[in-house]
Amino acid sequence: MPSLKNSLPKFPGLRPRGKALSRATFAYFSLLLYFITSSFAPVRAEHTRSWRQSTYDDFLKGTSNGVAVRSDGRLELSPKFTLLADADASFLWSLRVDPKGVLYAGGGSPAKVFRFDASGKPATAFESTDLAVQSIAFDAKGALYVATSPDGKVYRISASGEKSVFFDPKTKYIWDLAFGSDGTLYVATGDKGQIFAVSPDGKSELFYASDEAHIRVMAFDTKGNLLAGTEPSGRVLRVTPLANKSSRQDKDAAIAEGFVLYETSKREVTALAVAPDGNIYASAIGEKQRTSALPSMITTPQGTTTITGGGVVGGTPQNQTPFIPFPPLLSSSIYKISPEGAPEELWTSRDDLVYALALNPENRLLAGTGNNGALLAIDGRGVFAQLAKAGSAQITGIARSSNGKIFLCTANPGKVFSVGPEYQPEGTYESRPFDAQLFSQWGRIEWWSPPPAAPVKSAGTSGEPRLEFFVRSGNTEDPGKEWTRWFGPYSQSGASVGAPAARFAQWKAVIHDGRPGDGIEWVSLAYLPRNVAPVIDGIAVQDANVRVQGNNPIQTGQPVSVTLKAPPAPNPTGVVISPSTSSQKFEQPPQGFAQKGYQSVLWTAHDENDDELRFAVYYRGEKETQWKLLRDKLDQKFYSWDATTLPDGAYYLRISASDAASNPPAVTLSTTRDSERFVIDNTPPVIERLEGTIASARNGTLPVFHSAMVKFSARDATSSIERAQYSVDGGDWILVAPDGNISDALEERYEFSPGELSPGEHTIAVRAYDHFDNVGSAKTLVTVPLAKP
């Protein structure tokens, strides 16, 4: 049996393997990721914002007292919800009202049945050493019948409190009891999935034998046919007596046959309810297992996992089948089956599990759920309301008295509540605290409430309005004594609130004398965050000869792509405020291309007000004191310019960001940030003292041979010499090393021999590159004489 606590296993995620990214690839993807995640800038931003709540998920985050939260996003008064008793039990599983209107509840552990007097005080009506009372029922005369599990029996409790075994099915589980109109007691069992019929005098016979492991719940349709919900196939059956019982060859065989009205997509049917119009409602939980050989799992309130057909039962090992370490994933659905047999899914959830169903006097379907202990009202397909929360983990049983009052029982811990039929005279709802992220001024509160569905009584003679709102503020995340008092009441939508400026705010609504269908559909609170200056997070000056483009191409042909240096990602101090209504634009990540003579810069910036920013770029020479404007009114976070317009030398850039586009002039703020030092060098190195000489030699008796020796120096005024090359008579360029082999100075000297040359005139060309790829060249002539014998 899976625990009602529904503790599901958590599996570690798989870590993909792969080769490490190169620096260039990593830089590119870092740049792309930044611009994708940070460039959704509002086209138009204003400081005034609205905190609006209008959805089910929004409203569920608040705290309600006498207020129901509807799935279609509405707050309305709920039926009166009252704690009757806190029973001395871990869980209560079955709840019934006897013919005199007295309330009984059965549970455990150990097995007990409680009787509650008019004030809700419990008294023990039955107890045994069994684990739990699974089901209770009353016959027409008011006699109490109790079914215990596991390995239990059906007991009859006399008016004096004496118990006797009424029926022993000799089976593992007794899941449900139901009395027919003729006084026959039907007993639903497992592990064999059988229903027994027991007459008032205690005589029993096998009524129906299914192919399922368990008959979990029973009910009667409007025509008196017995309905049954099963496990593990999650079926809803209609069970009817055989037309000709005497034709049975086996006298011990079942006397009824079953017909599947609907097989749900879930594993276990947990509750059935029948409406006067003939509609059948069924709740089911659990995902079906793919392998039929695996043991069955039944949900119980004991907080234990019971695996039937082997495995573990109540913590005791069984030998028939292996133990399953984790129960299947649980989910829950509610279905409606029309009198014609057409099924429809009304509600589904992976968070709440339905354990009980019932209809209130208005035939509104109620569902008791876990593991948040919520009572739901199902109003239609996908439309439901959370009426109340019990404070226990699960609502496990629902019963209705003849006067229309609804009773609930719970598990973990076991309690009993009453619901309705009257509605709360007043309900309050407190929203979750709202974090404006910045110190903010609070404006008007607005809401929408549909017209009353019925005439509303005036709350006395004071003329008290139907709806009242209150607002308070503070500078801590959790409201407490350090927050302001509640300001209000505000009974007209659009009222200016008196709560002082602060970072956090909260609103409270009070609904007076409402009717079903009345309520609140949305609430909006205006606020004005304090304007803060933009922040420039980082600047990345690109290498020389790189041009950056955005959406528009800057040159024809196939330019060589360059990996750009990515600036630091934005580092806001809090979550950036997003306006509730503003169109968004996507800023495509810029691309870099090689283009001689260009210089580029990228930067990152953010604004905690989410204001629209404009940028300006300034430059200053290293020994200069004044900043000169390169370009202003930029809305992009990059800029390229022709650096050949500036003299060679060291420079600094200053990026300025302003939020003037989103603020009045009086509150406009700006900020600046300076780049690191960078150098512009458009002048090629100069080749100096280039000369070539011829050396002659004789090797013993061999003829004289001649070789050339070339010397030169390369000098640059701004950047170091990067490399030098030579070429003989227009041949390939050959790299030559400077004196000392390291090329890192403004001037380098070179001496090399191009090797043995043939007699005659030869042109030797040399060239040198500086750090910015500027190249200077020169040539010299050498003449090799003819060799003499």
C-alpha cells in the first residue's frame, strides 16, 4: 500500500559527456547566451507598475479563512467549515450517519469506531486489536456493522455495544460495505476481487467474482444496480444478478455478472458517487504498471506501503513476489459517466489525490483530497474550487446528513469537520506578500467583483459594504510586527491606499454576506519603484581590425568571421522588475568580422527599473584630460568606428548609460564606466639599415663559392614588432628570427643568410609586421660574381 504521504523517489540527473569546448567556442556561446537572456528589453518602460492577481495559482499562494479559491481565478465565500472533533486516532477512514442522524467514524490504529454527540464529543463505539476499521455501515434499523483490515472480519455492534462476528470472508482485505434496499449487506474484498452478499440473518454467498485483485469501493446507481470500483485496472463495474441462477453448474459460483462501464486511465478507483440525475462520478489514482506480474498496490491511510499478492504487507515480508523498492508515480482524476454510459474526465492533478467523493444538497460534487487536505468542489470540466483546507494531510471520507450538512473525516491526524449547508457570514483572504524589489510608493487598489447572483442582505443598519480591502507594507520578506498596520477599509475600486512606501506590500479582502457565484475575480495594486541609476556591468574592447555588426550587413562578399570578446554578464542586485504590460524586442547577438582599420567595443548593462536605456561612447587619449564624443543615442550595446581617423597611441573609452527615455527629466539618472587602456596603431614599421654583402671562400682544392649576408632593423613608434620575413627574387616568404630570438620590442635587429646564391644579380626583400598587423617592407640588391677556378 503506498503511503498517503506519497513519498516518491528522486533520481539523480544524467550528466552528458563530451569533448571540452575550445576557448573561442566557449566565448561565442557565452556571448550568445548573454544576449539571448539579457536583451529582452522593453520597447517602452515606465516606472509605474501594477501588481495584479487573477489566477488560481496566484490566489492559492495567499491565506483564506472562509473564502474559496476557484480554478477559473475567483475568490468567493465558502460553506461554513467547522472542526467538530479531534479524534484519538492517527487516521479516520470511513464516515457514516446513522438513521437518527448520529455521526460515526472508523479508523485506527488500532481499529476503532467513534460516535460523536451533538456537540462533537467522541465516544468509542467499537475497538479491536485489528490494524484499522476500513468501512462502517448501518442497516435500516440503525445497527452498526464494522469491517476491519487486513485479515479482518465484519462485526455487528448491538445497541448495548456488544460486538459479534457477523461475517468472515476468509480473505485478506475487506475494503467496503454497502446495504441494498432489501437489507442485503454487500462486502467488497481483496486479494481475489470478490463481492459477497450477506442476508440479515448472516447467511452469505459469493455474489460476484471479478478478474481484478481488489474491489475497492461500492455504490448503487439510481436504478438500484450495484456499482464497484476496482484495482489494478481502475475499472467501474455494474454488477447485476444472473437472470437464471438455477442454471449454474457450480452451486458455489457467483450469482451475479459484471459489466465494465468505464476503464479509467488510472490504476485504482478510490471513490464513487451517484447523482439524482443518474450521473456516476468516480475518482481514481495511480499510474498503471506495464507488467501485470508485478504485485498490486493499494492506498491506505496508515502511512505504510502495502504490496498485495506478495512483497510487503504492513511491513511483513511475503514470499510470493519480489519487493518493489518504489511505488508507481501517483496522479489523480475524477470522471463523470452519464446515464447513457458516456465517460468524461472532469478534473486531473499530479499534486492532489482524491480519496472521497460526495454530493452536497445542491448536487455540487465534493472531493476530499490529499496530501494537502483540501476540500474541492468540482463545478465542471476543468472548473473547480478549493473550499477549505482541513489542516490534516488527507480528507478521507465524506458523509451527508438528512438536513444537508456535510461531514468530513481526515487522516494524519484524524479529525472530523462539518461543512455547510449555510455559507460563512464573512470571509477573509490575505494575499501573499509582494516583493517590488525596490523601495516603492504604493498607489491605487482596484478590483473587479461580478454583480451579486442573488439579493444581498445589508449587514445590519450600519450600511457595511459587501467587499472591503486593506493594504499594509513593510521592508521584510515575511509580514510581522515590524510591518505597518492594515490601512483601510477601501470599499470602492480605485481608492488610493495609505500604506507608506516600502519594498513589500500585502492586501487583504473581507467578503460580507455573499452568495455562491459572488466574489473577486482580480485585484491590482499600483506602485512606483524608486528610480535607480543604470549599471554598466562590463566593457570589452575588441582586438584591432575587428568590425561588429548587428542586424544590418556592413559589407558585401564573404567577410572573415571573428570570435568576439564577451563582456561580463549583468549582475543585478535583485530580480529586475518587469512591467506588467509592455511589448518586448529581441536584440540579436552582434557578429564580428575582420576589417582593416576598425576598432570595436561591446558592453553589458542593466537597469533594475527595467527602464529603456540609451548609450553614448566617448574617447580620451592617454595624456589628454578631456573626453571627446564618438557617438551618442545608441540603443545597442556595441559600437564600431574607423580607427584610422585617430592618431596612433594609447586611448581609453567611456560608456555612458541614461534612463531618460523612461523618466521625466527631473528624475532621470545616468552612469558611466571607463574601459581598460587600448592602443591604436595604423602606421607600419620602418625598415632601416638594410644591407646585403657577399662573402667568398675556397674549400681546399674546390672552386671559390659565394654566399650573401643580410642585415636590417625594424622599428615601430607605437607597438612591438611581431614578426619579420624575407624573400629572394620573388620567392616564398621565409620567417626570420631577431637577435635574441624573442620579438617583443619596438625595434628589432635581424641578420640572416639566404643561402648559396647563383652568380648574378639577386633581389632580397624584407618585411616586418607590428602587433596590429601593419606591415613595412624594403629591398636590397646583391650581385654574386662568377666563380673562378
